[in-house]
Amino acid sequence: MRLPWLTVCLLILVAGCLRQPQADAPASPTPRNPDALDGARAMQLVSNLVALGPRSSGSDGAERAAAFIANELRASGIRVDIDAFQDETPAETLTFRNILGTIPGDPHRWIVLLSHYDTKVGIATNFVGANDSGSSSGLLLALAAVLSPPIAGTPTILLGFLDGEECRHAYAAKDGLHGSIRLASKLTDDGIAPHVRAVILLDMVGDRDLTITIPRNTTPELVVAAFAAAKAAGIRDRFSLFSGSMLDDHVPFLQRGMPAIDLIDFQFGSAPGRNDYWHTPHDTLDKLSSDSLQHMGRVVIHMVNGMATH
Ligand SMILES: [Zn+2]
């Protein structure tokens, strides 16, 4: 069969056009699927963690929680480092453990996802902190499973489960934020801090009546990113700015020059606007919902996807 000369030229042109994107443009990394985050699975992980008992820093319960978290991360195929260190508190010197999971990616772009896992002492002998800090820790473990397959060309993801967020008396130089101060310092010493694009802290994210109240001491670009992610996840109406600043685990990273955001629900209470379950024996599993965990997990995946290529 003979083709007319013009047809042959057109075919060559079309073939050239089709090949062009493959030859010149790098393929965009595949985004992680937000719908893969299963709220029921996250709730199960919260429940399993809470069942280990109170997790105040230096206690047997904290050690059991650290082992549980490390095992769950390893089961997701994630490399785990346990950073055990001693630090002074107003009462005594304690051993703290940060559990760090790394999902490899571009070494020059890092996303740090954080939750503290310790519970506050002095609330009640059996205080297990279902929302503070069970919810964020269980959700971060569920997120780890979804995020764990490395995707070439996307940022390295560091999952940090921090010990010692809670203070004994009042936040001070050696009272509270022990784990976050330690990790922020380590990232600085290791030369990673300049490569950190975002520190995303989750705290009290399981309340049935989800009301995320982002404190003012948060990097503005990350507030924009969080609002966009919340919109994509269908819960933009659940996100607002808090009236003031908060001293939480994101602060040591801000102080070291890293962009950071605190996704916290500081209206955890018996009625809208109240926070009367916080740091009380009412902080129990029945106050949480798998839907809230699922929504928040999807917001985080949208944020991670939004930072995948730039
Ligand atoms: Zn607390």
C-alpha cells in the first residue's frame, strides 16, 4: 500500500508529537490516594494504644506504647529509629523515647508528620488520653501504612512519635515539649532542617465534633495549604484559626526556622465551643469517631500530595 506524501508527513508529525512528552517532560509522581485512609483502622489503632494504659513519660506504659508504635511502623515496612534520651523534669530525670519512622524520598525535601504519644500525669490514675494523645498517634500510624510505599521524586517523609509533650506543672525550660525540642535540635544538627518544607503536627484530632482551631503561631503558607486540603477533603467548614497562639510541639521547630503547623481541635468538650473534656477523666474513646480520624487523615494526605512536586 502506498500512502500519499502528505499523509506520510502528517503521520511522522503526529508520532513526533506523541513521543515528545515522554522524551522531554519528567513524569509527575503518582499522588497518594486520600481515600485509602481508613478511619475504622485508625480508630482500632487508637483503641489498641489506649488499651496499653496510661503513657506518662518514664512509665512502663510509655515504654509499652513506644514498642507498640515501633512494631506497627515496622509492620508497614518503615525503617524505625528509637531515639532514647534522658532529660530533667521538675520531679526527676526521666528516660524519654522518640519513635522515628522514615519513608525515603528526595533527600533535599522533607515533610515531618508529628504526634506526641505521652499522657499527662496527675489527671487520674487510669487516665489514658483517648483524644490527647491517642487520636493523633493512632491516626499517624494509619497514615504511615498509606504513605509507606516510597514514591520516587517526592519528599522524604519523617514520622515522629514524640514523648514528653505534657508538662508536670507549667511549661518551662525543663517541663514539657521534651521530645519536640530533642527532634528539632537533631534535625538542625543533622543538616536536615533547611530542607524541611513542612512540619505538620496532629494533636487532639479525634473528637466526634471535629473543630480544628489552628493557632496563630503557625507558618501562614501552611495555613493556606491546610485550608485547601480541608476543602479537597470536604471539611473546610471544620477548619478555622484560633484566637491566639499555642505552646505545642510545633513551637521548637518554628524556633529552629522550620515551617510548621499545628492541626489541633481545642474545642473538645460537652458543647460546641467548650474544651471541658481536655485533661480530664472524660477524655475517653466514646468521645471520638472514626469519621473524624478519616477526615483528618485525608486532609494530611492532600497536604502531602500538594507538596509532592515542588
Ligand atoms: Zn495534653
